[in-house]
Amino acid sequence: MLFIVAFALLAPVLVRPLVRLIAWLPARLPGAGGMLVRENAAADIRRTAAVAAPVLVTVALAGSLLGTTATLGEAKATEMRQRTTADFVIAGGAGGFDRAAVDRIRSVPGTEVCAGAATELHVLEEGVALIRSDARAADPKALARTAEPPLVAGRLGDLDDDSVIVTQEWQRHTVGAGVDVWLGDGTRKTLRIAAVMSTGTGDNGAYVTPANAPGAPVDRIDVRLAPGADPTAVASALAEAARQAGGRFLTREQWLADRHPGTKRTTRLGFLLVLGIALLYTGIALADTLVMATTDRSRELALLRLAGATRWQVLRLVAGESLLVVLVGAVAGSVVALLNLAGIRWALGLLHVRSGIVVPWDVLGATVGACAALAVAAAVTPAASALRRSPAERAGVQD
């Protein structure tokens, strides 16, 4: 917000070069319309800045809020794609899979299977805070064939019944160090840190062997095709085995799409409420500024009529100036939003997450369109009213 407000306060400095840049091509088109639009907008910097500033704030706010959540969602999705190397995933129901079901799926020829269970670990930090961490329990050798945890130290193959893989978010995250943990069933145990993962977006969790997840049922089975296996035949056999086991058979792409993070409905409604208030403020500011400014320009508009311009040409000129100023604010607001998102991208890089920036162009387009419609209506309506009177009468009025 401070970044957005800072750019809004600098609007009087930014608008002149932006007006020259954006109106460069229209000013070179045949006729005097483009040139007049550019010069009028550049000459009255106060009016131009007063109109561009609220547009800048609204566009920057829309791009920053929705773009941040979309960028974080894409970062989470990128992490999942990088961690999962399995070709198929069989998701279990509420009770998970029993041993017979797992053995049935393992017996499918041409597959490499990793049966994983969801569990949790608790660790006491600074002697007072009991921190909970989600964890996955799986056989290390099978896990290495179907997953690639984002390790920054240690090796996945070093995981055994006396060790744990943690993230950099843990207070103790040095390979080889011992850490006291409480397992999912409350058992206290000291485990050696076998490897350390990057913090990421916070969903990397921890890894232990099934021996350190007592009572945790297998809830997901990752399957990778063995070399030379027929994908179609394997998929058909796995789908049948999953049906018999009461699980859901998914390809890697289907599983990733199913797990793709999205913005919660309440969060999105909150953002839309904020943007609605910002758009209301923008509409009031645009209408107030343009109505007063256009009313004060009645003599200028009358002189254009006396110089030979038709009524529709004058109205097009007024509308063109309004659209140019809105476009200036939109460009500046988009730049601010991109800079904010670049800051998010840089912060994700510090967490070892490599993903792109997601810009909500549809929301930005709708926001700019709404601002443009408001600006044109607020400028053209008083101009049309002023042009109803005789141009000679209007031109004789003293400023």
C-alpha cells in the first residue's frame, strides 16, 4: 500500500512523460485530433494528475491483491509438480488402504509403487512452543523413485527408522543433528536429521519411515511406470485395482489439477469488496474532477466551434482526452502492480521456489474499462450541455 500511495503522490511528475509516450502515435495520425488530445492533456498537468491518480491506485490495488494470491497459488502448484515424479496416483478414502489393497496394487506388473501415509510430528522449540508439522511416512527407496523432495542438504537415501527429513523452517535443521520429536501417537523419540528441504511456500512438511508413523493408514499410493512397461495396460490394471480397493485412480496431470491451490471464496469476496470500494472512490474522484474541469473549459470548447470544429468533433476530443488520461493512470498502475509482484517473486526466490509471476489481466482489463466508461461519461455530459448554447455567446464569457 505504501508503494501504491507513493506512486500516486508522484503522479504530477509521472503523467507528463507518460502522456507524451502514450499519445506519440495518435498525435502523428492525419488530422489535428490526436495532437490536440496530447497537448491539452500535457498542458494541464493538475487536471491530468487528478484524474490519473485514482485510476493508478485502483489498477495497482487490483493487480497487486489478486496477482499476489495467484502468484502464490502458482508457486504452490510448481512445488507440487517438481516434488511428484509418479506417473499415476491412487488416492484413498477416509479410512485409507489396508495391507491387502496395497499388496494388490503392488502386484500390478510394470509398476514401481510407493505407499505413503499422512502423519504429524511435534517438536518443542525454545523450551515453550510445541510446534506441529505435517509429515509423510514412506519407504525411502520407494519414495526416491516417485518423488523429488527439494533438498538443500543431505540425501534422501539416508532416511531410516532413526532419522527424519525436515525443512529449513525447523529451529534445528543441521544434517546429522539430533532432534527430540513427538510422533503422531504421542511417543517421544530422538531422531537424527538425515536431510533438509527448503522452506518453500510452507507445504513441504517432513518425511519419516513407516516405523515412525504408528497407526497411520496408507492414504496415497504413487505409481511410476517401470522401464519398458505399457502405459495403457498398466493404467487399466491400476484403475481396476484402485476400484477394488475403494480408491480413486488419477494420472499425474489429473492429480495435480485436483490439488491445484485456489483462492478461497471468502478471501476472493474480501478482495472484491476492497476493489469495489476503491472503484467507488475512483468513480467519485473522476466524476468530480472531470465535471468541474469540463465546465471551466466552456469558453475553450466554444472557440473550437468557432474555429470550424463540429459539435461531434469537440465531443470526440473531450472523450479522447479522458481516455488518454485514464490510459496514463492504467499504465502507471500496471507498472506499480508488476513491481509489487516482482517483490513477491524475489521473496519466493529466497525460499527456493522457482515460479513465474501471474498477472490478473482480466481483472485489470475490467477495472480499466470501468474507469474509462466513468471518465468519458463524466467529461462528455457537461461538455454536451455546454455546447448547446451559442458558441459566440460562450466565447464572449470572460475566464
